[in-house]
Amino acid sequence: MAAEQLTWLDGVPATSLPLPDRGLEYGDGLFETLLMRNGTALYLDRHMERFRRGCECLSLPDCSEQLRADIVAVGASPAAEHPWTALRATVTRGAGPRGYAPPAKVTPRRLLTATPLGRDAAAQLAPARIVEVQHRLSVQPALAGIKHLNRLEQVLIAAEVCRAGADEGLVFDLRERLVGVGSGNIFLVIDDALHTPDLAANGIAGTRRELVCQEWAREIGMDVRTGELGRADVERAEAAFFTNSLVAVRPVGAIGERVFADHTVAARLFAEYVRSCA
């Protein structure tokens, strides 16, 4: 069966977006990328909690219950015919008059797009080849952690990665502090502990990062330390992996010329992931 993308707007199948829309005009909104298994969204509560934090940050009306209902309804659609589906849930501030100022009355729009993943998400992907990108991520604590719609920096990072023929890009910010990879959170294995960047100034607080920090690392007997990391920490790392909702935990095979041969920790964490979503 050919991969077919399905789209819903405010819970109804759709192929177009009404205009005007502040999400298109200003990136005024939020999104979540979820993995569905046989029509059921994995770790939905964690996604909804981050979405609610985003609504609070952007002063958007909390439509999380409606969005949850939309996501659950996808499980009764043809999207559930596929064993694994990538679901993007986008919420914009909706229509409004010209200008940056948010309208006094807001009716959010909920846009869902389901795409067959095309692979078995219960099988860990091969170690990734990563390059350090030249783009430096901006520093903006007010938006740190949430998945807002302004993703131009990630577009530029992805373009660099494509030009380099790599799988992912290692990202530092304007202060030369490690943030993550273009589409996920990074962990470094140093002295038998997991180290991951603090996200107080930028980056996204990923659901799988949260699971590693709160559950999976504990299950394999490893401590997680969060803090400022730099290039020197990358150079002394014994192993590395990154996380996001579609790959769960993917080992890093190389960063530039630096090769990582030991992927034991990433494999053990992925095994915890498989057990937790069985």
C-alpha cells in the first residue's frame, strides 16, 4: 500500500487551511510530533503536558482536551491500518487582524497530519553519522523547552546536514554551549553517567529525553546529569546517542572524524523503550 498522508482540521478530514491564519503568517502556535502504534499514540500524557506548558507560555487558550480527542479519533481512521504512524499535531492561534498583536478573541485551529512511518519503530536505527553544523542556535529563555511553530533555525540546520550527506547535525548556541541535534536531544556517556544539556535558554524538552531522565536510565542503573556542556565534553565522551519521538533512542556512530564504537548504553535504553510501549 502506498504511503498516504491523512489530514484533519478541528477534527474533520480536510485538504486545505482557512485563511487568514496566524500560524502561517507568524508561526504563532505549537506542535507535537507523536508516534502511533496500531492507532494508539505513545506517551500521550507526556505530549499533552508539554502542549499545556506551551499554551501557558504563549497565552494560548488551552485546547488540550479537544486535541487529545482528535488524536484518539485518529485511531479509528485508516491511519490505524499501519503498524507505525508519525502524527503531527499543530495548533495555531487561528485567524486575526493584520499585525503581530494577538487578537482579543482567539479560536485555536487544530491541524493533524498522519503519515505512515514506513519502518518498524521497535527496531533500533543504525548508529548515526553526525556533523557539527555552522549555524548557532539563538538564546531565548522565554521560548525554551516548548515546541513552538518557529522552526527556521531547524530548517537551516537540516539544510546543512543534507549538504554534508550526514544523518544529523550537532548544534551549539551563540555562547558555544551544546544544545542537541537538529531534531532531538543529545546525551553523552562520560565516566559511567549520562550527561545532557540544560534547556533553560533554548532547545526542546523532548518526551523521550524526559523518559530517559526520569525512568529508563534508572532502569539500567545509570545516573543522569543535566548542565552546561561544551565541545570539550563532546571530545571526552565515551559514547553518545540522541532521542526524539520517532527514533526513541538512536546511537551516534561518529561526530565528524570522532568515531564511537560502543553503543551498549543506547541499546539498553532502547530495550527499555520497547518494553515500556509493548
